[in-house]
Amino acid sequence: MTDKFVVRTEAAPAPFQGAPYSQAIITGGFVFVSGQLALKPGDKELSGGTIEEQTEQTFANLRAILEEAGTGLDRLVKTTVFLQNLDDFQGMNSVYAKHVGDTPPARSTVEVARLPSGALVEIEAIAAV
């Protein structure tokens, strides 16, 4: 079995208190980033009330974790976007496009009944290291 390494940075929110997951895991040449919300490190309230604002903060968290892992948004290979309301797709997508560049990763986008803390968006990611 390939070794796995935990990624942890103070520049992104810590896992919810007592929750058994890591911000990210590196294994097999990839980093697997847990779903990120629009929380600033240390805050308990979501950052921003619009889908665009929340997507921006979500990408700030993803970027911080990926950088701690020695990679970046330009190395994303797969993302999954969870939207509380699929009507927010265009707003999320306009922000998403700014962050993923000219060679965007594979992506799935799904509407879910609820997200933690009442978030409008959550994004998980896989990137090459």
C-alpha cells in the first residue's frame, strides 16, 4: 500500500471540532482535498451571502491547502461541486472559471438538500502533486 500523508495548514479552516477527517491527504502522487466551504480560518460564520462570495472564499481555502501540499489550483485534475441550489450554477461557474485556468479539471456538479453551516457551495478536489 502507498503511504499517505496528512496535509494541515492554519491558512484554511480546520475540520469541524471532533470530526474524523483531514483537510487533505497526499498519496500516490495526488492530493485529495476534503470538501471546503466559505469559512475563513478561525471563523464559525460563513464568509459572504452570495454564491459568488462563497465560491471565492471556498477557492481561497482550496488554494491554501493545495499550496501546503506543494501544488496549486493549476494542477487540479478533478473537482466535485455541491450546490444547495442548482439555480446558483452560473454564479458559481463564473468564479470557478477564474480560478481553474485554461485547462480546467474534470468536474461534477450536483444539487444537494443541505450543506454544513447553511453553505451555498462546497467543493472537494483532487490535484497532482
